[in-house]
Amino acid sequence: MSVTEKKVGQVNGEDAYQYVIENKNKTRITLLTYAAAWQNFEVLENGEYHSLIEHLDTLDDYVKETYNIGKNVGRVAGRIGGASFMLNGKKVQMTPNEQTHLLHGGNNGIQTKNYKGTIDEKNNAVCMSLIIKSADDDFPGNIDLMITYSLNDDDEVTIKYDAVSDEDTIFNPTCHVYFNVTDSESVDSQEVQINADQILDVDDEKVPTGKMLEVNGAYDFREPEGLGEALKTLNNQNGKVEFDDIYVTNGGKAATIQADGRAVDLYSDLNALVIFTADPVHADKEEQHEYSSLAMELQTLPDAINHSDFGNIILRKNQKTTFINKYHYRKL
């Protein structure tokens, strides 16, 4: 068990660091203080490392990229319809950053910040702390946020979020991690299984309408399904060429991805899994609808503040909230 730290550059005049956590199996995760990003998740197979997630090489790559690869996004992940919500009987109007809605907390969200990293050797963990300033993102309240990554000897990665605000506000971040556990640059052969009977209906801006729909056809991942075949079914079903969808989960085990003798199980105490097919590195392949990875975002249902049955994302003044997402690698 070990945790190492290395300075990798600067962001906005602040030193940025990279951390590597390794367990007894030589499984390792790599982290950046910039965006509290999960840079890599590697397992040792027959003397060689295999990466399970989309990753970039340098700090500068992460600062420049626009797909939020491995970054923590928020303070509210996903879309907020009309870029507005009611809080304590008052309307809060934000500035839209995508069409008429707010996406991932706006252009100054937590994905744009450099965190302060601290090694917790006792727990084989790294703690990333950030003060989310209302003056930066225009949400009510300043939030004291701690994101803690840990890796145990059972090859399970835990991301724990602890937050407290000095005013009533809303809070619903996620780690925007992209998975590809295959031996290929294509995600087509990756099998996906999602423990969800419903998805959210969305409008033309991909903002939830409030309706929950039963999964059917291409959207039904209750049994394992290869993404390549699912994408063909999707195109035949409604002409769409990508998945960008919100599954209603029930806490506990949310999903499993597997291929080529390896699997990752995803667990959460929240009620949503957002999936998104993409090639965030190669724009030309993306345009041809060839996808290198699948984003799997564990969170409370997006736009929950505007839908009473989606879950509670209100963070009350001086009341600490904690939630946990886990990712367990298994060799098949």
C-alpha cells in the first residue's frame, strides 16, 4: 500500500499535484488536484498494466479538454432547466451556459478549480479540499467541499463527498469518469448492465421533463448488452446515434461493465446513473459515431431541484452532507 505525490505544474498561479495510490495487487489510481480529476485506473495483468478509464497524459491536456474527462463536475452536475430554481420560496436565476439551461454548474464550476491535496496514509487515501465560492459560480452559499479518493486491497475505489455550506444552497456533483475495460480502442464490445427499470424523459435540450419512462428496446440494460449492438438497436429504434441518458437507480449496486476478462461494478447511495457514449480524445471518430468510452456518472437525478420526486439536493446551512460512490474491479 502506498501513496505518492508529484508536482505537475500550475493552474491559475497555483501549484497542481498528481497522486498515485497503489495497493498490494499493484492496482493503482492516479489523481490530479486540478478538478479533483480521476486521471487513471490501472490493473496489472501478466506483468503489464491495463487502463480501465479514458485518460490524458498531462495537466495541460486536462486544462484544455472540454469533455470533463475524469473531472468532478458541479456544484450541481447535469442540466438545470431554464437555468433557474426555487429555493426557500425565492427564484434563483442563473446564467445559461448551454442553450437555455445550466450545465454542470456553469462555466466556473468545480471542474475548473485546483484543489488542495492531502495524503491520508492510514486509509490509503487522498483528500481534495476546495471552497466553492458563491462569487465564482453564482449559486447561493459558499461550500466547504472535501472529495476523498481511496483504494483498498479488494481493488475497490471509493469517492467520498463531504460538504457543508454557510447558506442554504443546492449540491449534486459527480465524477465524470469514462470507462473502457476492453482491449480495444472501441467501446463496442463492452457489455453494460444497469439495475434500472426506468429512464428520465427529456426535452430537445436534454433537460428532464419530469416523466419517468419504462426502459425498452435499446434502453433496456437490465441484462448485459454489448454497446455496439445496443447502438445499432438505438439507431433502428429512433434514429439516434449516441447514448446520453439518465437511468433511475435505487441505491446499492447501480451497474456493471465488463469485457475481455475484466469487470467493474458501480455502487452508489444516490438514485441516478447518467451514461454517455463518446470519444473525447478524437473528434474525427466522434463525428463518425465511433466511441472509445462510456461516461458513467453516479449522482442524484439531474434537475432534481425542479422535480419533487427526483430526490433532495438541498444543502441546508451548516448541515454537513456525505455520500459515497464505489467502483470495484474484478478479474473474470
